[in-house]
Amino acid sequence: MANQFGEQIKKLREQGNLLQRQVASQLDLDTPLFSKIERGERTAKKEIVSRLAKILKTNEKELLTLWLADQLHNLAKDEDVAFKAMEVAGKSIKTQNQKRNETKSNRQ
């Protein structure tokens, strides 16, 4: 299981001199579950990422990027066509974002 997200939140937590139980309490999680998230044994829910960013005083988008990268890695790691599939998905996402931005521009 990829764990860039867990490694980063552990690093930030330790830099902030916070204990796992302190962070877990602020997230309304039990400490063992938070520990498993840091170790990559459990996946954090997306809603937790923005709350964690505030608690750890870090950039939410960067933390969300690591969280999502881990999700993608875990989904595709055993697939022979993983890179090709990600390339196709990337193009699709880019097109979708361009259309969304055009729609926003037209409304203004």
C-alpha cells in the first residue's frame, strides 16, 4: 500500500510536536485508527484531509494530492496498463476541467 500521505502527516505532526492522540482527538478518531492511517494500514476519508491540513498547518491541496496519489497507486499498482490508463484519465480530467473553466468564464 502506498503511503506518501501517511508519511507526510507523521512528519508534519512530529514537526509540530503533536502526539497521535492529540491529532486523533481533534479529528474525532481513536488513536489506533489514526496510527494505522499514518502507517498506511488504513485509508483516511477525504473529509479528514482538509481538517488535518488545518491541524498540521499545511497546504490542503498538497496534502490532498498525496492522499489521492496513494489512492491511485493502490488502485492501479498491479495492472500492466496502469500508466496508459492514468494517461487516458489525465487527458479526460484535463478536458473536463477546461470545459468547467469555460463555463465559469461565460457566466461572468
